[in-house]
Amino acid sequence: MRALLAALAMLALAGCAERWAKPGATEAEFRAMEAQCVAQANDRWPPMLRQEIVMPARFVPPVRSCDRHGRCSWYGGWWEPPVLGVVDDHAGPRHQERRACYMANGWMPVED
């Protein structure tokens, strides 16, 4: 039980988004297994990057500004280009492959 608690504590201190535990295992054992699983997942699901429009192009309308004497002027009125982002289509399958590898090696995710 102490080894399990120690492993959980080490994983928590590592600052991982996901925490994993295996009774009697150490953080070093997890790190070694993790390296193998990550390499396996990266081999099977290499990055497949593509550009995607995050925000479409838009027209910013002109604005009328008037002073206290009633004199008005217009300013602005321009097009802003679309904002593009990069998406990895294999990120999800790679993540699932890595998780499946962890579980196949006896590690289980720890719920918060």
C-alpha cells in the first residue's frame, strides 16, 4: 500500500494531466514504460498536420465620430484576414494508443 501511495504521490508531483498507478510500481518503471508506449503510438500514428480556419475573415465596418460642434467624420472600414490554426488529425488516435499501451502494461488511470 505504501508503494502505491508513493507512486501516486510521485505521479501527482510530476504535474501530468493524467495520473497512472500500478500497485508496487515506481515512477522510474512508469517513465520507462511511458517512453516505450509513446514511441509505439508515435510510430503507429505520426503527426498528420493540416491548417484549419479558426476564425473566418470579417469586415470591420466604418465608425462615425462626431465632435461637440456636430462635425462628423468616418474612420475604419477594413477586412481582417482569417485566423488559421494547425490541427493534428492523429492526436486523438495517438492518445488512445498510448493509453491502451499503459493499460496493457498493468497501469490504470487515477481519478481525481
